[in-house]
Amino acid sequence: MKKMGFEAAVLCGKKEIRLETRALEDPGEDEVQVVPKAIGICGSDLHYYAHGANGLFVVKEPLILGHESAGYVTAVGPGVTNFKIGDRVALEAGTPCSTCKMCRMGRYNLCDGMQFRSSAKRFPHCDGYLCERVNQHVDFTHKIPDSISYEEGALLEPLSVALHAIRRSQPSLTPGSRILIMGSGTVGLLVAAMARINGASDITIADISQRRLEFAQTTEWVTRTVLVPLKRAKYGEDPELVYAKDTASELVKAAKMDQETYAGFDVTYECTGVDTSIQTSIFATRPGGKLVMVGMGKPIATLPIASAMTREIDLVGVFRYCNTYPEAIRMVGSGGVPGLGKLVTQRYRLEDAREAFEVAERGQDEEGRPGCLGEQGTA
Amino acid sequence: MKKMGFEAAVLCGKKEIRLETRALEDPGEDEVQVVPKAIGICGSDLHYYAHGANGLFVVKEPLILGHESAGYVTAVGPGVTNFKIGDRVALEAGTPCSTCKMCRMGRYNLCDGMQFRSSAKRFPHCDGYLCERVNQHVDFTHKIPDSISYEEGALLEPLSVALHAIRRSQPSLTPGSRILIMGSGTVGLLVAAMARINGASDITIADISQRRLEFAQTTEWVTRTVLVPLKRAKYGEDPELVYAKDTASELVKAAKMDQETYAGFDVTYECTGVDTSIQTSIFATRPGGKLVMVGMGKPIATLPIASAMTREIDLVGVFRYCNTYPEAIRMVGSGGVPGLGKLVTQRYRLEDAREAFEVAERGQDEEGRPGCLGEQGTA
Amino acid sequence: MKKMGFEAAVLCGKKEIRLETRALEDPGEDEVQVVPKAIGICGSDLHYYAHGANGLFVVKEPLILGHESAGYVTAVGPGVTNFKIGDRVALEAGTPCSTCKMCRMGRYNLCDGMQFRSSAKRFPHCDGYLCERVNQHVDFTHKIPDSISYEEGALLEPLSVALHAIRRSQPSLTPGSRILIMGSGTVGLLVAAMARINGASDITIADISQRRLEFAQTTEWVTRTVLVPLKRAKYGEDPELVYAKDTASELVKAAKMDQETYAGFDVTYECTGVDTSIQTSIFATRPGGKLVMVGMGKPIATLPIASAMTREIDLVGVFRYCNTYPEAIRMVGSGGVPGLGKLVTQRYRLEDAREAFEVAERGQDEEGRPGCLGEQGTA
Amino acid sequence: MKKMGFEAAVLCGKKEIRLETRALEDPGEDEVQVVPKAIGICGSDLHYYAHGANGLFVVKEPLILGHESAGYVTAVGPGVTNFKIGDRVALEAGTPCSTCKMCRMGRYNLCDGMQFRSSAKRFPHCDGYLCERVNQHVDFTHKIPDSISYEEGALLEPLSVALHAIRRSQPSLTPGSRILIMGSGTVGLLVAAMARINGASDITIADISQRRLEFAQTTEWVTRTVLVPLKRAKYGEDPELVYAKDTASELVKAAKMDQETYAGFDVTYECTGVDTSIQTSIFATRPGGKLVMVGMGKPIATLPIASAMTREIDLVGVFRYCNTYPEAIRMVGSGGVPGLGKLVTQRYRLEDAREAFEVAERGQDEEGRPGCLGEQGTA
Ligand SMILES: NC(=O)c1ccc[n+]([C@@H]2O[C@H](COP(=O)([O-])OP(=O)(O)OC[C@H]3O[C@@H](n4cnc5c(N)ncnc54)[C@H](O)[C@@H]3O)[C@@H](O)[C@H]2O)c1
Ligand SMILES: NC(=O)c1ccc[n+]([C@@H]2O[C@H](COP(=O)([O-])OP(=O)(O)OC[C@H]3O[C@@H](n4cnc5c(N)ncnc54)[C@H](O)[C@@H]3O)[C@@H](O)[C@H]2O)c1
Ligand SMILES: NC(=O)c1ccc[n+]([C@@H]2O[C@H](COP(=O)([O-])OP(=O)(O)OC[C@H]3O[C@@H](n4cnc5c(N)ncnc54)[C@H](O)[C@@H]3O)[C@@H](O)[C@H]2O)c1
Ligand SMILES: NC(=O)c1ccc[n+]([C@@H]2O[C@H](COP(=O)([O-])OP(=O)(O)OC[C@H]3O[C@@H](n4cnc5c(N)ncnc54)[C@H](O)[C@@H]3O)[C@@H](O)[C@H]2O)c1
Ligand SMILES: [Zn+2]
Ligand SMILES: [Zn+2]
Ligand SMILES: [Zn+2]
Ligand SMILES: [Zn+2]
């Protein structure tokens, strides 16, 4: 195998991003070689950067971050017939095994053999796209038309999470539905965009940060924003979950549904991962409705489970996505998601990756801007 | 029971509409009395008018037509608490029995005891809304906000058919889907509108009438229009269904899908009822896709059933609608269906109902305009 | 309205059952009058008896208990055509409003206007069947063939809960599935019976009581029984939910699935309501599987929600049942649930109701027998 | 690659089966080498044998028939870790591409790249199992326990079709359902077995052959058998489909449902492929029910489509199966399908394959025995 050198922004330790030169093999039988032109930085990248770990997954060797990306093809493997040099492509971050039980059942996002970019879950780690050049399996490389910019191409990844969330809410989400989204971050906003596209008539988005809500108002995706108080009761302080009940009531009232017999949202998308927010989500959903859990937080939560159970509110989780790219590309490519580009707030060159992370981290913690998506490196 | 007089446009025989004065009882326990302000004329009304029958249902006594309507409340029955005089309302045309097996299973559109307005299916017939005043069961009366005009309120009825068609296509219709609609009449166009709202990225609408397609282009609901040749083979003339196969190929090509492995639309909505169109619909749908049959035509059709079966294309029918009004009102009320009003092409006063029918009939047969929905204003 | 006297076993206070004579009106327009021949006592009846309350619902006036019953018709209301005196019938315990949003959507078990027998949820309370004679709405009265005994007819009520649980697990439960049931009480056993009938190949039932499991073994519904240790950690004692994880591992191992890639049950039915059991249920279910929550316990529980979410295990609740009687009658009537009668362990006369409750209460607390269903024969 | 010789029963022309010696390579990276111990002959094999073609697929080169098989492992490829020599296995007849759109969506039975055994659909043809030794991809090789005989292992293939049909009928098939099966051949009977296992309480099976029905009665899968008259109207003879309507009425009456409001079967499984039978199936299904089309017949049929559409009876096709083997093995292995072995009516040695085909062919055409499954070759 011939090898060529390429530059990569490598996470070598907590808060330590270095530009290194690596060697890349020629693309394999079913691979294409791609130059990433835009790479988004998302929450999990920031976790790796800030803590040298993301939840349970600890970085044990230098890791290239970034799993939201689009670029162009520079070389094709010997068995590749449907791609050619120069093709503009979006890169699907995970490559499943394709043959296990989950893969065969059409739920490849749950594949145990999944190789997911920029993740320390497995060892050796699976490198991400924050670099000059990568080899990618053709089956998870998707051509994008000229009407999709590279930045939008990178955004197809979090958009896929949102689209998967929408699908997981079927058949509860119908044109005319009234929905609630907890959390106005990138994910919450993209869920709003997808729910809007999928017919929701009335979209309430809630956050603890006024700035985040102000940003939400600049999109055309939400009907109303509601600021909810930040209060994470220490255990024992609020055994009856009064905070969540009250917050749910406020949300139902804000959406003018409090006089109805079956007060509550048809579908609620929890996009914060915070336990008080999950509690609120249950109380705020109507009987027979659905709670889609997108946010990832602490592994264990205290939940008003009887309220969900006796009202037959289904709780369904969202883990990444599967079979979303063709549809996401069609949506964005046909102009169906206007305003998508707004989610990119800052742009950097690859060699400035370190700075990008520093700013993004501050952005999240201090300024409350949806800055988690925004790093765009060019060669 | 007190009775008051009211004027009605009554179908007394083939092509014979007369203005008559009828007596109306006070609204019953759970009824409201409503003044219809807008009444649409749809295809089945025209059939009754033109032939004195609609398919198998023959008019055996004078019948008031019209089942698409909205108006305002003028009186409420003794048991009514949630409506008051002056409320603006849309009228759901069918009142099911509420207790039979179908009703209890949530499919009240299939209720055997259904009383459907302006229909000669049962005897005595069930009168429609083309009159000055009707009594209506509160459970099937729906308040509309000021943002919905009476005309739009009347259009909620055919819109309900379209919404029901969309729901019946779940989970096959997903944001990003590519769909085909056969027939660019009122129903086809409303299905397009609903599919657009429900995320379809690419909507092909086909018709044999260029005028109908031109009208379709004035909406923002369709991606492209395709004129298909009119040819209804006499039996034996086209045993291999070559016409339908060719037409399907043209449609797939027009939608730029012919190079794909699983060429064909994700979901096809058949909105003509014509057998060659159903055949085309099957050939034009992709493996694992869905064919939603909305059009009503001859009871028996020759179909390429093996093509549907071996590719596991589900064939699902649409019979009217159920549980659609709250969502339809929310969609239209929130501005979610811009351009809806366009579907009303002419307006008449109740006393001119005869003329309205004459024009609508000609409009359908000769001029090819989507005139089947005529707005009828009363004093 | 004519009235006639009848005897009833009335709960007049905590642990105070009295035989009283009440007056009964003639059956209304759509009612039949029924003599209950068998009345089961279930957990909620015992709660009312033992505590004068069932969870949040406190008995505020004398209440006739019993909502599992079958009997024969002694009189029919003026509008009734499909029942005649002497008909053997099973009584569906809840009468929904039939017209609200939930009723129209086919989920009448969630109806806010539901009148449910032997429940103190609403005031005035809704009396149960522990009496000589009741009036019952025809729409919720179901004829039973001679092949169904009155006792089995009474058991159709808890069987309905189980059938509803089975339906709620669709499409995850398929012939060949491997399932877990937590709790070997009446409900757990009936879920086992229904799952067996619905094709589950491998049914593991777990309980903390060896006696309950021994009883389970006498049925032909379960593949294996597993005794799980009773340990309800006080809060803070087991923050990592080690107990639940270990118990889940044991269960997976007992079912010989521990060597598999996606170890875990396809569907788990939680039939205890205990929080440690819900935790165990989540850990024991496979990725993409389903957890059906039937048991009712404390309103708030500490749950390993991330484990459910990241493996996309859906959590669906079961609240009573809807549209189950016709199918349940067909199943039992055709001999499809052999061994059902075994669930009735004791029989009493109406006048001995007090004793029945005493024994049933002891039975539950001390002897661990599934005595919660007691047969009550009347003269 | 080393090669070894093996004997095969090869179809060399119409009605011409010859025993030939072929050369077999060592098993590939992910393959096992298997000795088929039992091979079923099914309808499509008989078609190839009798006509040198199966529908559109014409035999263009010598073809080894047989796609229902089980045997034991004699060698494993270099990459195989989960099989060892001596393992008893059932062979899944189709190997899909694993990466196309259909494969990724979990519907690999619709894969365009499917390699299906004993089929002339593609060229070069894909050989079947009627031979001494085959190489098979591990992902489609399934271990069977000792409780499953080789004959039963071969029957897992048609059983898979039946299981897939059952899954395709979800959620319409529920415990207590009343179903109809048209056609009492191997497929119809296996559908009956699966429906029985999946809770159907009342199973009517219809055939034109009394012998087939007599055989059905020897199983415990059906509630009743109904002989329907054989009459295939020439076109034009029965434009109103009176035959089908009458036959449907008889079937509904036989199942004692004719007095009901929504008379008709909950789910009908069409297992003949004959057009009059499909017509009958539509008329015999209840509103809101489902027609599962398993039989394969002429590509084009005349159908009472309005009857399906206006009653919202879904028509869903069944094309082979996917993801069925693990569940089918569990069902049969746990004794869940007693009587399965009965479906094997004759046994032959591989060298007598020619005779087997002759008898099977006569059996089908003249004697009406379910002899289509029966060829069992031993090494
Ligand atoms: N399920 C998946 O596959 C998947 C994929 C990507 C991200 N995620 C998760 O989705 C969540 C959102 O991701 P993001 O990138 O948008 O993160 P983000 O940090 O940009 O946004 C989260 C938002 O939630 C708000 N918030 C915090 N606590 C709240 C509370 N109690 N009530 C209301 N709002 C509150 C924050 O102010 C912030 O605006 C994260 O938990 C992330 O881990 C899940
Ligand atoms: N399922 C239901 O509950 C329901 C309710 C309302 C209407 N419908 C049916 O829906 C259909 C459409 O209703 P509409 O009001 O829009 O009628 P319409 O007459 O206005 O529209 C039908 C359109 O189909 C076109 N057409 C005819 N033959 C065609 C062919 N072979 N290929 C392509 N296009 C063809 C016509 O030119 C016309 O534009 C009718 O059959 C009607 O009976 C069904
Ligand atoms: N969802 C509904 O509509 C509905 C209807 C009826 C009953 N229920 C609920 O279903 C549950 C079961 O009802 P039942 O009548 O069978 O009650 P039951 O008391 O007879 O049975 C419960 C069983 O659970 C066992 N158990 C307790 N803790 C356990 C643990 N930690 N692990 C394993 N097993 C444990 C007990 O030993 C007992 O055998 C109750 O919670 C009841 O309230 C719900
Ligand atoms: N969908 C699939 O993937 C799949 C797989 C295997 C077989 N099949 C098809 O399933 C069908 C049944 O297969 P089989 O192996 O059981 O065939 P078979 O020939 O053994 O059985 C067919 C039965 O249908 C009966 N029959 C014929 N005409 C009838 C009529 N008008 N009414 C009632 N009964 C009638 C026959 O007497 C016979 O008993 C065939 O069409 C076959 O091609 C489909
Ligand atoms: Zn996999
Ligand atoms: Zn009804
Ligand atoms: Zn209700
Ligand atoms: Zn494939």
C-alpha cells in the first residue's frame, strides 16, 4: 500500500490539540479518499477536548476529532464505480458491520460493531475528520449536489439525528401536531426544523438560556420560545417534582392548551439530557402522546414514571441515526431547510483548530451561543 | 319542538335544483344550529346533479346537496356548553354512531351507521348544507379561528381526505421522500399540499389535462408536472399493460430516478380512480413503497398485482377521513397552507345554486378547470 | 323508574365490608340488568379494603367493590334489541364517554370521562359488581358462549389487561420471541399466557416469591422461573443500580443468552410496579427491544434511562385495556387458554364477602399465593 | 483453491434430471462447507423441472435445484470462528448484498443483488442444494439444536415465508383474530400453523381440493375447512365477479359471521395465486382488515378494487422472507410447531432425485397431495 502524508488536528491530551503529519494508505477496495472541506465541532468533541473523555469513553491514544463533515473525492479504490475524483460528498460518520442482527433488521445505528468517527468508545480509537484527507467506505459516502454547500453538508450529520428523532416519533407526529422541544441547542433547533418540515403546526421551544431562545427566534422554525427557570434540585429537595410539574404547566399554558381536556403536547422532544427536563417533558405531554429522548445526560434519572405509564405516553430513545442521508440530502438540496446555514456561527482554518476549540468551549459555557457547530477547516 | 322555516337548494331530479322552504326543528340536546356561510360543491354533488345518482346510490327523494361547509352558530341545544351563538365553525360532514366496533377502534370513517351529508346511500337520505340553516351534532362541529375564512373552512373537508391519505401512508412518507400524485384535481392538489407540509422533497403530479397541470404550477406544492397521454385501452387491446408501463417509465424518468437501483416513487397517491392510472401507479412505485388509493372509479379493475406483490408495495385505500379536523384547523389557522384559497374559483349566492351547478358541471367536463369546489355565499 | 331491592357487599370503611340492601332502578334505554355470578377480587379491591384507599384515590362514601365479573341478563332496557333475558354475559368494567378525542382515536381506556367500576377516582364513586344485581350499558356487555364458565368470564377482565399489554408490544413481539416477565402474580401469569398464545417461544418469569414461581410452574405458560433476590435499596445505598444490573445478568444467563452479541430479551413485561424491578427490566432488554410497563407502583422511580435511550429500548405503558373483549372471548371460548380456571383459588358466597377479603388479604401478604382473584358465587 | 468432487442432481433440460459430478472449491473466507442432509422440493422447483422455466425465468444452463435444506458442516473458511465441523445447520436460501438501500432498511428480501438458490433469475444461475456438498455464507447459515431434525430444518424455509406473512399482517392479527386462508398447500398450511401460534382463534382454510382439506384436518392448525367450487370464468363471463362474491359469502357464513355488522375475516392470507381466489379474499375480509398476498399467479388480475379501497382493506404482498431464521428455529426447536414433520410425505435418496420429481409432479397435478415438500436426500 502506498502511503501519503497529511496534516491532522490531533487531540493529544486534555485541552491539547496539536497539528501533526500522518501517513495515509491508498483507499481500499470499496473506499474513496476525501478532502474534508468543512468539519463541524459538536458537543461530544468538546467533551473530549475539555475532559479528555466523553462520559464513560476515555481518550487513551491521540485522537482526531470531528464527525460532521463534507468534502470532495480525490481518489477512488479499485472496486469503486459510482464515485469519481472531484465528486462533492457528505460523509456519514459511522460504518456499521452490515451483517449483524441489528444491521439486518434495518437498525444499523445500534450495530455493536459500529465504527464511529472521533470516538474513544473502542480501542484503537476511530479517528475523525479534522484533517486534510481521509479514506471512507463508499457505502457511507453520499454525493451532494451543488445546491448544498460544504458547510451544509457537514450539518447533515446533526440533521440526521433530528430526522431520526422525527421518524422515531411516528405515527404520533402528524400534520397539525403541537410539539414541545426542550433545549434550544443545535440539536433542539434542528429537531424544530425537521418537525416544522414534517407538518407540526405549533412548535414550542424551551431553554434556560435567553440567548439561546433569542437565536431560536431568528429561525423560522419555532412558534414560540419559553424561558424556563434553571433549578436542579439536589436529591431529596423536591421529592414530589414540583419544579417539573410547575414548569410543565407553564409550558402547556404558554401553548394555550391549558383549558383542554387532554392538555399537553402531542410529542415532546427532550434535547438537553438534564433530568429535570425529562421530568418536565413527561408532565407536559398529553395522554397517548410520545416523548422522544434525544438529549444525553447522566445515566440514571429520577422520573415520574407512573405519569407516563397511566397515560400511555411512550418513551422512545434516539441513538444517532440510520438511513437518513439520502432523504436529508434531498431536503436540503431542494431548498427545503432554509436558514440551515445560520447554525454555523464561526469559521476557522484547520491550522487554527486549537483556537476554534477554545472559542467553542467558551461559547458553550459562558456566552450561551449555539457555537458548538461552527468549526470549518479548509485545506 | 319549535320549528322555523329556512330556504334550501334541493335536488328534485336529474339536473333539477329548486329553491324550497323547509321547516327546521330547534337544535336537539347535543346540537348547535348553524348558518352555512360557504358551501363547496364537490365531484359527488355533481354526480348526483348530473345523473340523479352517484355510483350505486340513486336519489329517491328530494335531497339537499353540499357536504363541505363552514358557518356560524345561531342557536345551541339545551345540553351544549362549549359553543355559543356567533361562534365560527367548520362542519364535519359525517356523524358516526360512536359505539360500534369501527368507532371504538378509532376508525369511525368506516362506521356502518355513519350519517354522511348530501348522500343518498341510506334512506331517508341525509341532507347536505346547501341551505340557510342546519342542526349539527356538537361533537362534529369545530370552532375555527378568525384566521380561517369561511371558504377555507369549507375546504377543510377535502383537506381532511388529503390529510387522511397522508396518515395512511405512514411510515413510508418521511421528510425527503419523493412522491407521485396521479390526478391534478382538487383532491390531488390537496394531497400535494399535505405531502409538501409533511416533508416530501420532490412531488411529481401527473394529469391528462394540460390546464389542470397549469393550475397546479400556480401553487407552490408541486416540484414538477407531467402530462400523461389519455388512453383507456378497451379490454383485450393492451393485455400486457404496455401503456401503464411506458407511462410509469416516463414518470420515473421525469423525476430523474431512472438510473437508480430501486427506481420508483416512495409513495404514490392515486387521485383519479381510473384503472390505467392505478396500473401506472403500481409500476411507478419503488420496491417496499406504498400506493395510496384515493380516487374512486369503476368497482373492478385490471391490475398488475404481481408487480405490487413481489416488490411488497402495499396498497392502502382512503375512505373519507377521521380525526382530522383539529389538526387541519391548526394547520390552516396557523398559516401553514398558503394558497389554499386559490382552490375556490367561483362564488355564487344560494339562490343561484342552479347556475353554480351548471357552470361547475361544464367546468369539469369541458374547460378542465378545478372548478369542482365552488364557493357558495348566502345572504 | 321502578326500583327493586338488591343485596350488596359494601365497603363502609377500612377493612369494613357490610351486606346492605340497596334499591336498583329499571335498566335504562341502552342498559341490561345483570346478575353477577362470579366476581373476582383483584389487587386494587384489596387496597381499598385494606387502606380505605388505592394510591391517591380515597374512599369518601360507601363503595361496592369488584370489577371483574360475569353473569346473566335478567332484564333489558327499552332500546335494547341484541340481548334477551337469560343471556350469559361478561361485564366490561369501564364505560367511556364515547365521543372525546381519546375515544374517537380508538384509545378509550384513556378517556377522561371513563366510569370505571369499584373505583373512588371520581365522586360520586362508581360502584362495582359485588352485589346481586347491576345495570350495565349494552355496549360494554359481552355475550359469552357456554364454553366459558362464569369464573372464566370474570377472568376476562385481567386477561384484557394482558391482551392489551401484548398489543402494546407490537411489532416487537413476534413468533419465536424470547420474553421476560417480572412478577408472577395474576397479571404476570396472564401476560405469560397471552405471550405464549402470541407465539413467544421462550418465556422467563421472575419473582421474589418461590411460592408464586411454583404456582407458575403448574401452568404451561412459562419456559422457566427465576427466583430473584428481594432487595429494595434505600436511596443512596445503591447509586449505580448494581442490584438491578446483577439481577438482569442472572436473568439473561438463565435464558442462555449471555453469549450473544445483543444479549437481552426481545420484550420485557414489568408486572410488579416495584422500582428495582423496572430497573432490572431495562438492563435485561436487548437493544431495539421493548419494555412494557404493566405494574403500578410508586409514582416516581429512579431509572437507568441512558441504558434505555442509547439502546433505543421503547418504554410503553399499559393502562387497563380497550377493544379486548371480543377477542378475549373468542380465545377463551375456543379453548385457546387452557388452565385459565386455575387462577381462581378460592370461592365464596356473596354473604361471605368479608371473609373472602380477609383471606385474600392474608393470601397476598403471607402465603404468597396468587389469591388475588377470588371467585364469588351468588345464590 | 483446492477443489473436491461432489455429486449433484442437475436439471439439464425440461424433465431431465441427471446425476453429475462437479468440483467444489474450499470454502471462502466467510463460508462454511455443508453436506445437505434433507432437501425439500417446492413448487418453483417443480416448475423448473416440468417447464424448464418458472414464470419468466428460463433455465439457460444446467441448474441444481432445491432451496429448502439443512445439513451439517464439514469444513469452515479461514475467517470463520462461530462454526465448527459437525455443527448441524439450516441453510437460508438467499444471500443479499447487505449494503444496498433495501438491505440497510431491513428488507433484504427485496435486495436487487440477492443470490437465491435454485433460481434462473440471474445468469449465471444460482445453484441449489440438491447435491452432496455446498459452500454457504456464514451469515446465512443457522445452527439448529438436536431437537430439530434435518427434515424440519429444511422446512424452516417455507416456514419462513409463513412467518414473514404473519409479520406482514401486523398489527391486524391479534390474539383472538378470525382469519381465512385460501389454499391448503404447503404454504397455506404453514401460514395456518404460524397464525395459530400467533393467537388466531378461528382459522378457516379453503381449497378446491377435498384431499388437500382432508390433509389439513389431520393437522391441529385449522378450525374448519371449506371446499370451494373450482370455476375460473373466462373473461367476460362473470363481469360482476358473482362467483367470488358468492364464495366469500359462503366462507363468511361457514365461519358463523354472517349476522355481524362488519362481517368478514380480520385477516385473509391468499395462498393460491389464482385470480378468482384473490377476488374472493377481498370480498371475504372485513372493513379495516388486511389481505396478505402470498400466492403467486398470473402477473395481471381483475380485482374488485373499490371493495378493498372503500372499506380500507390493506393489500400487502409477501416476497420470500427476511430475519426469520432465528425465530423460526426457536419456535420449532422448543416444540412450538407440533406436527410440522407431517408435511414431509415422501423420502428419497439423492440418486433417486429424478423419481422424486416425477412423483412429486404427479402428486401435485393428479392426486392433490401436499407432496411438494418431500425429497430428502442423504449422502
Ligand atoms: N441522541 C443522539 O444521538 C444525540 C446526538 C447528538 C447530541 N445528542 C445530545 O443532545 C443534547 C443536545 O445537544 P446540543 O448539541 O444541542 O447541545 P447544546 O448544549 O448546544 O444544547 C443544549 C441546550 O439545552 C439547554 N438546557 C440545559 N438545561 C436545560 C433545562 N433544564 N431546561 C431547558 N433547557 C436546558 C441549554 O441551555 C442548551 O441551550 C445533548 O445532551 C447531546 O449529548 C444526542
Ligand atoms: N377516497 C375518498 O374518500 C374520496 C373523497 C373525495 C374524492 N375522491 C375521489 O378522488 C378522485 C379525485 O377527486 P377530484 O375532486 O380531485 O376530481 P377531479 O375530477 O377534479 O380530478 C381528477 C383529475 O384526474 C385527471 N385524470 C383523469 N384520468 C386520468 C389519467 N388516466 N391519468 C392522470 N390523470 C387523470 C383529470 O384530468 C382530473 O384533473 C375522484 O375519483 C373522487 O371520486 C375520493
Ligand atoms: N396497568 C394496568 O392497567 C394494571 C391492571 C391491573 C394490575 N396492574 C398492576 O400490575 C401489578 C401486578 O398485579 P397482580 O394482580 O399480578 O399483583 P400481585 O401482587 O398478585 O403480583 C405481583 C407479583 O410481583 C412480585 N414481586 C414483587 N416485587 C418484585 C420484585 N422486586 N421482583 C420480582 N417480582 C416481584 C410479587 O411477589 C408478586 O408475585 C400490580 O402493580 C398492579 O397494580 C396494572
Ligand atoms: N410469496 C412467496 O414468497 C411465496 C413463496 C412460496 C410459494 N409461494 C406461492 O404460494 C402459493 C402456494 O404455494 P404451495 O407450495 O402451497 O402450492 P400448492 O400448489 O401446494 O398449494 C396451492 C393450493 O391452492 C389450491 N387452490 C388452487 N386454486 C384454488 C382456488 N381457486 N381456491 C382455493 N384453493 C385453490 C390448490 O388446490 C392447492 O391445494 C403458490 O402460488 C406459490 O407460488 C409464494
Ligand atoms: Zn452490525
Ligand atoms: Zn360506528
Ligand atoms: Zn371519552
Ligand atoms: Zn441488498
